[in-house]
Amino acid sequence: MASGSDPARVLNGVDGLASGVPGVFKASALTERLIRLPEEVAGAFPDLGLTRGRTISCYGGSAVSLGLRLVASACHAGGWCAVVSSTRSINPAAAREAGVALERTLWITADDLGVATALCLDSCAVVLVHGVVALRDARRLQARANNCSSTLILLNSDFAQADIVFETTNERWEGLLGGYGHLMHRDLKLHVRVRHAAPMSPKQLRLHHVSIHT
């Protein structure tokens, strides 16, 4: 796990780690273009997996939870991932509960999200951005993600030009004591828009809670 105000310095270190640590790869070293996803979310994707090079926009009450599940899948496939924000708005402990491998995830805090994200796309399989990204910057980052074969996830952003747009609604926690005790899963409805494709019917998802003690 890494953080800092100089993304370029941090990522230079990642390049060295990626070439010297067995089982850890840069985005360009991952040979599989389709990253497998858990069954609970795979059905919401046209290819039943996370296709590298695409830009995904997520917004709604469960956008962060969904985004972290995608990051977790890329970590498990052996790739480096990055979480970029301007305010450290995503807690690493929550990411770990979602299955994210913190040892292969960069935590970048930067005032200029566009520059920091662009640098991360060069070295990471999946880059998740939480914060306001200008439309012009989002378009540039989308093109860069495609060129780098990295996946860009924009949270709480209705970027209409994204390859896939997810909107989460009707969220509900369930578990012991009606969700107020031990949390077991979250039910939600996922509205999906795929660029240049016919509208898809809303998907009903169940995101299982992962205990940090397991």
C-alpha cells in the first residue's frame, strides 16, 4: 500500500517492484484481456468479466462497494491496482473487507486527479478514481486507458461516454439483527448502460460481505 503527493515517484517504485517480485505484474504484463469476476457481479457485464481497456462509470449509493469488488478481482488476477482521490475518501479497511489485496494496491491522494490517474494507467491494471473529474479530462483518460489496456473506473460520475455506466439503486443491507448486527450481504438493483448497445434490463445483485478476519 502506498500513498503520497508525488504519483510519479510512487509509480516509478511500482515499476521496479513489478519487474522484481514473483507474482506481481504491471498492467502490460497481464496476458489475459478479460479479468474474471465473481458470479455475483459477472452477469452485469456484457462479456461476463472485466475487459481491460474499458472505462466504467459507477454512481449511486453502492458505487464504491461495486468499484472495490472490481479492483479486488484485478488484484486476484495478479495485477497492480490504484485508488486515486483528492480527499482519501475511501478507507483501506473497507477495501480489504471487499477483498482488495492492499499489498498490490496504490493509494494516491492528489489535487490534480487527471494527472495522477494518467500516470497510474501506465502501470496499473485497474485504476479507480473517487472525485470530480472534468468531462474533458475523462475523455482523455478514457483514450489513455484503452491505449494502455488498463481499466478505468470513475466513481460517483455519470460519464455518459463511458463504455459501461452502472447506476445502483434500492440498496439494502441484510444480516443478523436485520443488518444492524453482523453484516452478511447487500442487495441492490443495478441499471446498466453499454455504449453502442441496446439497453439492458436492470440486474438484481447480492454483494456478499467479506470479513477482514477471514
